[in-house]
Amino acid sequence: MRSILFLPFFLFMSNIFAQSNLKLIYTISHNNLQKVAVDNLLNVYSLTDTEIKKYNRQDTLFTSFSELNYGEIYSADFSNPMRITVFYRDFNKLIILDNTLNYLRNPIDLIEDGYNQIHAVCSSYDGGIWMYSRENFTLNRYTINFQKDRTVPNLNTIIDPELEVVSMLEKDNKLYLLADNGTLYIFDIFGAYIKSLPIGIEREFAVFSNIVYWLKNDELNAYDLSMFVERRISLPIKGVKSFSLHSNRVVLLTTDKLAVYSIEN
């Protein structure tokens, strides 16, 4: 979610995402799903406010996870399918799950550990974790043992302090912070600021092969971070409210079904 020439890449992308080149693998009917995800092993996940379900490459339910004591799931990061990070922002709880959706360690109480107003969390390389605190506008990275590894202070000089960081993602040696005004802030994995992109992203985005993707008006927008070119890609179904993509898989969620597609070249 390597290496392709960028101008032909966008011509290629507009073709592989054409309806005729997306092959439907399976659909799952539902009435309460909120988000979908696909990991780098092409397992598919569905999320409600309190439950995660994992499906294998077909439509078989492999396992599920539910925790009712910490409120709603605010975010879940499947970047590393062996260490899944689940964040309950209302209760400041952090849970790390393995590939069977069982606890890898006891839940982390962020308030008890001295962290208040944590607004966004994501997985990092080597089993680490990034956390953004709006209390002091600080970005911190923690090791696999939850020891502080580095701190990036004074982010209010980069991100307007009136804005809220709603999601984060580490991908291909870069860290992406999305603010609630649709601006994407990009840092390197050491926390050095690179640039910001005011491209109108809502809460959900994905990064694959140096391209940023997000939903808008029943289309998938794609922004090339190297060529600074934006494309809009038509989707095979309407009313998509969540999406995920990796390699040759595209997962789309509407109000009543989850649809998994393979990309046919």
C-alpha cells in the first residue's frame, strides 16, 4: 500500500479502478458497520463502534474482538497485522492485539501513565506507537515496550492550535497527521516536519505507493506526493462511506454491505 513511473502510473490507476477491471470477490450484508480495513496479508476487517471482525481472503470469518468497558473504538491501526493498535479515546485506553485479535499485553491506561488529552494514535515501525497530545501539542513515539523513544514538541507552530488532529498513519518512512479542516501534515519518522497538504480530506485516508487516497462524492481521490497531481477515480458502487486498499485488494463499505474487490490487470 513499488516503483512505477508516475505519469504512466496515473493513467494506469484510472484504468485499474475502472468498474470493468474491479472483480467482485464477495459481499457481506450488514446494518451497523462503521469502517473497513485490509492488511498487507489481504485479510479484511469490519468495525462497529465496539467490535472488530477479521475475515480471511475469502468471506470466512476468522475471529472477532469486542470490548464493552471502554466505550466506542475511536481508531484501529492494522498496518502491522501481528500488532494491531486499538484506541478508545473517550476512556484514554490503548489495546494491542495479535493476529488472532487476542490481547498481546494488558490494556494501557494513558491517564494512569500520565498522558492526558491524547487525540490520535497510530502504529509505528518495530512495534512502536505514535501518540499526539493536544494538551501540550506534542507528538511522542514509544517503543514496543511502551518506553518513550522521541518527542516532537511545539506542534502548535505547525498545526493551528484551534484544529484537532483526527487521525494518524505511519507509512513508508513518513508520518501523516490529518486535521479536522482536511489538511494533511507530513513528517518523517524522526518527527521532522516536511509539508502540509490542504486537500480537503475527511476523517479517513490511505497511503499506498506514495499516493494519498480519500473518499469524496462517491469517488476515490488520489494525490501523487511526488508529481503533485490529483486524480478522481470512479467506484463501482454508490454511497461508499469507508474504504481500504492494499496491493490488489479494494474494500468498500456502504450503509448495507461490505464489498471486496480484486484488481484485475
